[in-house]
Amino acid sequence: MSKLIDTELLLDLVGEDRDSFMPIIEDFHENGQKLLLEIAQGTADSDLSIVKAAAHQLKGSSGMLSMTALFEFCKEVETLELTQISEEFLQQFNACFVQSVSAAREVLS
């Protein structure tokens, strides 16, 4: 797995006003949780279009926030078939999401 976040890129994006950027991270966290649920539900319902659409949305947001490991996970999900998305994979994906948000919060605190 690549490093969780590109700290330098995130700090360049944020600039001097770290406090005003934290709500963006919190919105990402809230929306990302919903997208992860859509991915899990789409997998359970065998609906690959939902899985790929949610992964694509999460990929865009994580890329904008310099969350490199999560971005790579999302890219991978976009290329997989349903049979390749195991419970273990979803757990790793969720863990990467949580770790990425935590790392961004740490950088901004």
C-alpha cells in the first residue's frame, strides 16, 4: 500500500488556514462513510454499477485531499468484478478510509 496521505500536497492545498479546512475533512468523512456503505451494499446486492459509481466518487474526493492510499484502493475497486470483492477486501478498504481520515486530521491539527 502506498503512504496514506501526501502530507506536503495536503499542506499546500490547505495553506495557512488549517482550522477552516477541518470541516472539509469532516464532510469527507461523513460522505465517505455513506459511499463505503453503498459499496458494501452494492456488493451484497450484486450491483456492480453501484459499487463502481461509489468508488469513483470516493476516488475523486480522496484524490483532491491527497489521500493517496485510499485513492489507489478506489482505483482498484473500479477495475474489479464482484467476485473479486471479498469481505476481507472491504474490511481493508474501510480501514484505509479510517486511517486516511485520521492522518489528515493529524496533519491539520
